[in-house]
Amino acid sequence: MVQSCLRPRLVVLDGHTTNPGDLSWGPLQALGELTVHQRTPRGLVAERIADAEVVLTNKTRLDAELLSAAPRLRGIAVLATGHDVVDGAAARRRGLPVCNVPEYGTVSVAQAVFALLLELTNHTGSLAAAVRQGRWSACPDFCFWEEPLLELAGLTFGVVGHGRIGAAVARIARAFGMEVLSHRRHPQPGDVDLDTLLAGSDVVSLHCPLTPQTLALIDADRLARMRPGALLLNTSRGALVEENALLEALRSGHLGGAGLDVLGVEPPAVDHPLLHAPRCLITPHVAWASRAARRRLIDATAANVAALLAGSPIHVVNPG
């Protein structure tokens, strides 16, 4: 019993989306006394992390005020790649490393990008629904379609943010026979500036972290620079796109469509205008959430926590 009490206390604030019950928390349980909360409203965060040595969070925000409520804290492990939910500067002032998981979702997110794109171009889901409704059976011809079917080969695919996921997406685009343009924060040979990419791409896919520099990166002006009929994909962070401007670009017909896995506020209000916008597909932030990806996420997070407890943290996003 004494040995158990000496084990470091690990607290997961919002474990449900990472592991709704189909995976094991075993890799983390092996490292300390693990408490998993399915969800934590802000009013309970301070109480739940008061004695924690490592706090694990996916989307529960940790600001300077909340961090001050955890005097025993040794570090924070983010159960995600994006880490904007944690005030990294406030943690750094406390000497607390914030560690993320940079690679777990690459394959799953890249797959989701093309699931959205293929629905926008082939309309498989909507056509299958029409068949179930009996509309093929009532058709005088052997086939029918209601929206243009778009071939990807020969089109240009623009990747905004050419990191691990962006690179994986670019490889798939090339396999479809598409030309690829890339833009990234630190340009490499062959990259183009953002305006050139927007003007030259038939499909634009966003793969940027959310930072003060990328907030509303795709605004009304940049949407206007996109090719008429172009498609916009966002599987990164909703706030990269100015949503009212996107709505207008869809309503006006300037954009051919949008495929979004993320919105600025999640979950959205029932009257969010993009939920009913023309040619706009929205999935509920699930590009990352395949079982295989979530298993990798837990394993990688356990490695982060083990390194943090050993005094040699890895994947630190707020170096001091």
C-alpha cells in the first residue's frame, strides 16, 4: 500500500474521445496512479488537478489560472498533436514542459482528407442515398447523376502546411495523378507563397497548427483569390478559416465546395450557418479518430509521460 501511494499521480481530464472503452489505458496505468475523467467542465479542473504530477488533456483548456492550482505538477501531456489548449508560456514560466504527440494520426487524417474530397467529386454518399430512396428504380435511363462528377487526375492540389500530414496528403494526391503545390512556414525549394498556391489550385487542403499567425488564415480576401469552382478542405483547426466568408463564397458559387472536419466552435450550435450551406460537407472532428490512431496516441502519450517523469521530456512544444 505504501508503494502504491508513492506512485506519481496522473490525471486524464477528458478521456472519452481518446478511449470511449474500446482500448486499454494500461500503458499509462503502468506509470503511476491513473485517474481518468471522461469529461471535465472548467469549474472542476482545479479540483481534479490539485494533487496531480502529470495532467493529460485533449481539449480541456489549461490556462495560467488553472495551472496555478496544481502545485505538484511536473508537466502536461497533450493527447493530440495540436497543443493550443494549453497556455504554453504560462507553463514555461512554471518550468512545466508541455508534450504533444506529433505523428499518431498522420495516416488516418490523410485518409479522411480524401474521403471528403471524393465525396465532393464523386458524391458517393448522396447517390447511394438516392438509390435507397428509389430514384434509380424510377429513372428511365440505366444511370443518373444530379451533380457533376469530377475527375482528379490532372487537377492541381494545394497543400498549406507541408508537415507530416501534409506530406502524406501530397503523396496520395500524386497517386491520383494530381499536380501538387506546397506552402509552408519555412519554405523549401519548390514551395510557393500562399497567394500563388490559392490562385493555382483546384483543391486546397489546410494542414496548419492554430497560432496567432494562422488564425483566420483563409479569410474573404484569400477565398476570393482561389480559382472559381475550387474546393477547400480543412482537417486541421476550424479557426484557420473565416467561417462567414466561407459561407458567402459557397452561397455565391465562387467555391465549388468545402469539406470540413473542424469548425471554430465544437460542437457547433444547431443553427450554425455552415451546417446548411450549399456544397459543404462537415464531419464531426473525426479525421484523427480511427481505432488504430487512438491506440498509437495512448502508446505515444505513455512514452511522453515516462520520459517526463524520468526528467528527460520529449516532444516538448514550449521549450524554455
